[in-house]
Amino acid sequence: MTLSRITEAEYLRLEREAEFRSMKEAAGISADIKLPSLGIDLPLAEVFAKVQFTPSPLRPRPWLVNSALAAQAQNTHSGGLT
């Protein structure tokens, strides 16, 4: 198949495949996910209707602590000049 001689049917098939494989982002419980191949918009509120969201405590992030300590040590050894 060459692009210069593509039929309309081939073009439509390729367009549907590209749309199917493309990633979409939806954020927030009030957002919808559009599913054009099915001809519907799927509300996230319906998808997550029975899910209970509870906040979880923050997990320690040692890489942040270690980098902060390293920066502080560097600042101390350099006489406060950075």
C-alpha cells in the first residue's frame, strides 16, 4: 500500500486504528472518557460510583531527605556559598 494510491476504505480503516490506539487523558471525577468507536461518552463518575476514596498518609521519600541533607552538607562545607 502506498500513500499516493490509498483508497478511501483503507484511509478510514487506518484512521479508526489510529484513534483506537491513541491515548487520551481524563482528570477528575466529573470528566468523561470519549469512546468514538462505540459512539459513547463514559462518565468517570459512573465508573467510580462505588469506589470509596480515602486519603492515605504520605509515605517517606528517602531520596528527597538524602538530597536535602547532601545539599545542606555541601552548603556548610562551602562556607554558605552556593
